[in-house]
Amino acid sequence: MTPTLSSRIRGMLHGIALGDALGAPVEKLSAAEIRARYGRVTSVMTRWHKMDLPPEQRNHRVRGDGIVTDDTLMTLAMMDIYAEVGRHLDAWDMADGMVRQIAWTKRWVPELGREAMLIDRLFYPEKWIFQRHQLSNCDPRQGGIGNMVNCGAAMYIAPIGATNAADPKDAYDEAIAFASGHQESYGLEAAGVMAAAVAAAFVPGTTIDQIVDTVIGLAKDGTRAAIVAIADEARRLRGTGADHAEVCEAFHAAIARFSVMGDDVNHSADKAGRVSDAYRPSRLLSIEELPLALGFCLFNRGDFRLSIEDGINSGRDTDSIGVMAGAILGAMHGEAVIDEGERDQIDAANRLTQTASADAFSKTVAAIIAADRAAQAQRDAARAALFEPA
């Protein structure tokens, strides 16, 4: 049976939360370090590699046992913005809705174990939203200028793919319009391409190969080149019996031409003042997370669980890789991918209600799509009248 809109949104949200919960305990470890410490992470009931450190060395945070990070929390914030405005979004909604969501709306932040403003948990590139829009009162469309270029917008942009279900180009355009208030350069491009991938995943009967080919047709510059390079490797390797270590090695060699991060993703005092192309605007570079997520999805021929697990076991920004793979394949397969026990564990660990949140968002999405269809009918009628005789 073809999954319905609501079923796909349930799958999308669960894929985001699952990828986040699986990837969070091993974030910033390399693939080799994950293999050495864990073998292979396959359960949300995984102990965070930093849990034995003193609280101050882990920023007084906790992870593991299903706890999600800001990737999921900001996705939920986006869903709340849509529910509030009931229409498509642009940079003014970043300046208004997202600022209020992260800086003025208390919510349970599971890593902190308390109610807090989300900004208390966010990494600096996401705090930038508040600084640029409320403190600097910038033109909303210029909010992303000067930010650290990273995957911060792409990691939570999936709801835009849902509100533009089956229309990747419109999803790309809306994501660029909205996320321009947060990111620039290839960080902004990744947000557009990620939203397009999710929208393409809503097309009934689609395949992961078709989704990837669709986003390659929309992506620009280094982002497009990186996705092509990883897709070529994924298609070359699948069916060959290559193991996870071989795939990771091939993918990381391919992405190295577009990302200078490598396995050293931690920021430290010795990096201060170091000359680097990392995190600065470039038409030649790309974030790692989205090309890698698409690559693992391709290699596993769209298998939901294997793709997420391979992604988070590849190391580096593991939670965001898992989130992106989970969002795309969750939307493609629908709620059939949901393991109820894992869903319940994630809900309990984070004080979430994934199914209820997804269903409420589905109603918002359905209303926006209905308005789009009515507006399109009016446009079609008006354009037809232009060709009628006087």
C-alpha cells in the first residue's frame, strides 16, 4: 500500500529522531574510533563516549539511551512555526518565528535535563540566528552572512520538504528563502538540497536513485559535485560485497575534495588563528553530512535501518548524518519503518510524543497544500483567459 501523507510525515519525524538518537552518543568520533569502542552502534540504548568525563568537560550534558540533540529540537521548532503561520516560510519567519522559538520559548532540553531556552543548548552557528536578527536587526535575507558555514540549517530543514511534498524545486526555493536568514554559501545550498530530497521522497513509488538524481539536477557548485562524487562511489560499490570500513574509506576519500574537516572535527585552543578554508564561504566546497547521508542511502538501496546505521557508524558529525538519512528514507517509506519500542524509548527519554507531533504537523501540511492547489487553479484560469478571444 502506498503510504499516505500522514504516514510519510510520521516516518520522516521518526527517522529524524532515530538518526539523532543513534548518532548522538558517538558524535565526533572517527569511524575507526567507533569500531574500536563499540564495534557497531545499532541501538538507541548506547552509552555516550563522554559520559565518564566530569560534567564540566561535557558541558553538563547527557546523551545516550535515546536522547536527541538540537537537530530534532529545531525540526520540531520549525513545525511549530508552520503551525503558527499556516503558510510557506521565508527569511522574515527566521527573523520572527525562529528567533522566538530558540530564544523566547522554553522547552524540555533533554541533554540539559531541564526546561530551558533552546539557545542555551545551541552551537554558535545557530545562536547566530538570535544575534543577527534580534540583536543586529539585519535585513532578514542577509541573516546568514558572516556565519560559520556548516550543516546547521540543513539538519532541521526537513519540514520544508513536507510542506512542498512531491515538488522538489519549490522545496529547494523555499528552503533557500528561509535559511538565508541563518546560513550562506554551501551551508545555505545544503539546506535547499536537503529540503528538495525530502520533497522528492514524498513522490509515490519513487526510489532512492530517483531522489538522488533529482537533487543532483537542482544542486549547485561544490554541493552538486560532492553529491555526484559520493553517488558514483555508492553505485560502484553496492552489490560488490564491500564492507562498511571499505565504503567509509571510499566515501571519505571522495568527500575530502570538498570538505577540509577530516576526522579532526573538535575545536581546540591550538586551532585559534590557524589558517584554514574550513567553515568559510566557497563555491567549490560542500558540507559532508548530506552527501554522505545520500551515499549510504544509495549504497543500501534505500534500506531505512541499514542506511542510518551505516551513516552514524561512519563517524564525525554522526547525528546529523543519521538525521538526514532518516528524514529522507522515513518520508519515502512512511510509518512502516517505525519500531514502536524505539519510538517509545525516544519519546520517554526526551518527553516527546512523536506520533501526535507528526499528526498535528500533517494537518498543517495538508492545509498548506490545499491552499497551494487552490491558488494554482486560480493562476491556471487567469492564464487561460489571456489566450481567449476578446
